[in-house]
Amino acid sequence: MKKSIIGISALTLVALYGLLGAIIILAFILAGGSALTGIIISLIILLIQFLISPWLTDLSMKWIYRATFGEAIPDYLKTFIENECQKHNVKYPKIAIIHDGAPNAFTYGRTKKDARLVLTEGIFNLLNEREVIAVVGHEMGHIVHRDMLFMTAVQAVPLILYGIYEMLTKRNNDSDNNKAALVGYVAYLLYVISQYIILYLSRTREYFADAFSVDETKDPAALAEALVKIGFGLSTSSSNSKKAANALGIFDAKTSKSMVITCMDNGQVSKEKIKNAMKWEMWNPWAKWFEFNSTHPLISKRLEEISKKSYEYNQEPYVKFDLQKPESYIDDFITEVLISFAPSFVLICSVVAFIISKFDKFYFCFGLMFALGLSYYKFNRSHKNSNYKETKVSDLLSEVKVSHITSVPCTLEGTIIGRGNPGCIFNEDFVIKDDTGIIFLDYNQPLTIVNKIFAIFKSEQYFNKIIKVQGWYRRSPVPYVEIKTMEIDGKVKKIWTYSFRKTIYIIALIAIAIFTFI
């Protein structure tokens, strides 16, 4: 495995820095010393960020996430970390605990000699000892593989490419500078390409971290079940779980909205529930698109890779996805793509018609009104205002025809156990747990400042209380519920975003219609 990591990493670095070197040579020829100066400044900024970022993140962990460093961890976990450090010549990492019920784990730092390992209370509350060790094994894989240093090195490429683009496209307009501008636009194209290469590399290193965990624990089922619990939201509520006291985490920080579901089947996670949760990732085309833009692979793909590793240890795969797809979902995907881009396309056409017609306001206003109408239709599709059926978290996960465009109206009842971004005092979102599990709740008032005030001064009063939530279930790619109303202690709190946006659409349509025909 180590040879594979070195090979892929080296090949990626050669490819990225090869592209960068070619552009730097052209930039230097066309822009002279100014290009070299810009590149040096970019590298200095990156170096400074690399040197001080762990210290700044430490402060963020303490002040914003209220994490505590040096807190005692269970003996079984401490022993595992000590053994791994001794085996792989790694300094024992600084351990931080975030006191939040939502599960999360990640690492940061500069090298394997000054790594930090952050765990939330939810990791200990929702996973058993084997699974906690498997998750920490994954994070130790990032440390041992020097992923923190390596990802910083590759991030230098898009930073410098974007700097070259900015520098060469803002020069005076003469023949030589036109050539420089052309090179600048090529640099921007390579900047975009390099971003996706880095995302691919990040996903690859997640697979390696998974493999490291399996190799060190010899327990692929433990990591698979931990991923299911954290990534999909499937978990048991066994006594063992109760006894266990945007980059290198167990899952993507942007997708941390997916949490845990309790679904018992003779004391084990129901494999049928897992397969139902996998359906969206395996069948819905949106899943592949979101993965393409993510730092982490889809949970289903990670489970498949772990299953392959199981055979190396003469163990049965944790889960085999053998469900038959009942239909093609391509037609729904195409429809949603058209719905997503139609308003912008119509607006562009209206501007073109406005210019061609020598600035006749009728064409522009009619096009704008049509674009707003399409946008209103898109809004209604993602905020269906009827049939808010009472449901469970586990039932929502089995939905396949759902996305950020198409919602499922629902009503959930359960207990608030933590914040959507675990521990962050500025995060207004919640995690709700019902008798089948927990899921992210998106709290979103029309004004951001109102959300932040609520997060700092009022959100904690909802913790550990039973609430009833009405809203819209969506995936992008992880499952979450946008709140419309939430009822607690017999009082209903309304989120005004739906009514506000609907009112704005109507007022805008009326205003444009009046202006068009005056």
C-alpha cells in the first residue's frame, strides 16, 4: 500500500508541477521580473499560512468550538494511539475533545511530528470501542502518510496559477500584452483543472487512510460500520456504544450534515437498512456529480473498497449491495438539471434580445419575468408546501428521487443532541435524534445576522429537548432537513425564509409586469 501511495502522490506532483512550470516559463518570458515577483510572493504567503495555521486552528478550536486539549481519553484508545505512534515513528498527537453530541473526527497540523487529533463526544457516544479505534486508525493514516504536508504542497499549484492569471490579464492592451493575457487565461483554465486534480487526489488519500485503518486493526467490519454510522447515519443503540466514553476528517466537512440512525436487527445494524441508505448514492446521478466536486469519496464506494480488503483477512464483507435498480433515474436527473439552469439561460437570452432590439424594454422585461417564473417553479419544487407526512429518519434515507432540486416534505419528532457543525458557537443548525436515529437540521432565517444571533444566544436552550420539526428533506449529497417550523414545549417557532422568498418572487413578478406595460 505504501508503494501505491508514493507512486500516485509522486505522479500527481509531477503532473501538477509540470503544468505549473510550463506556465511559469511563459509568464516569465512575457511579463519578466513581475511574474517572478508574483510567484515568490504567492509562495511566501503559502509558507506563512503553513507555518501558522496549526496555531490559528488551535485558537479556533478553543474559542469557537470550545474544544478542550489534554482531556483524558479512554485507556483502550490511548493504548492504540501509543502503539501506532511507536510503530510508525510518529509523535503522540495533541488530542482535543469537542463537547457536542454530533459525531466527527479530523486531524490537522504541519507534519507527523506536530499533528492534532480532534474528536467529538458523539464519536464516543455513538460508536463502540472497535469502531472508535477504526475511526482513529483512519485519522492516524492521514498523519502517518504525511497528508497534511502533501496537501499543502499540491495546494500551492492552483494558488500560483490563479496569481499568474490575475497578473497577466490586467496588463495594458498592446500586442505583447495580448499574448500575456492569452497565457493568463490558459493559467486560469489550468487553475480549474488543478483544483479537480487535487480533489481526486484527496479522495484517493481517503481510500489509503481507510486501508491503513483496516491493516492496523485487522477489523474491516469495524471501520465499515463506523462509516455507516457517521456517513450514512445508521447505528445500533447497544450497551457497548453507551460504555465507550474542509480537510483530513473521517468524512468531508462540507458533508457533515449526515449523521447517525439507530436501526436494530438482533443487536446489529440492519444490513437492509444499509442497502436502502446506499440506494441514493448507487443509483441517483447527482451522487456522482457531488462526489466529483468533493474531497471525500461516496460512502458506498468506500464500503466497497473495505469489502475488498475483508478478503485479505479471510472475513466476509460487511455489506454487499445486491439490490436491483427498479428504473433509470437519468430522466429525473436531466429534468432537474434543466430546471436548475433554465432561469439563468432565459435571463441571458433576454439580455441578448434587449441588445438586438436596440434596447426595447419589452423584450428584457418579458424575459426577466419569464426567468423569475422559472425560478419560482424551481423554488416550489424544492419547497413543496403540502403533504408533510410524519416519518422517521431511516425512512427518509431510503428515498432515491430526492436532491437539492426536489424535496420530500416531512415531519420529524425527536431530541436535539447538538449543533450541525459540532461545537461551533456560530452555527445555528441542529442535529435531531428520533427513535430511528439522527439527522442534520438546516435552520435558516432570511437574514444571516439573525441566524448568528440565534446561534450564539438562543440555540443551546434547545439542546436535549424534544421538538417536532416540519420541513423539507433534501440531499446535496448528504441528507438534511430544512426547517419550516419547529415546535417545543407547546410553542411553535417559524422559520420565515419560505414565506419571505415566496413574497419576494410575487412582488418582483408584479412589479416587472407593471413596468413592462406602462
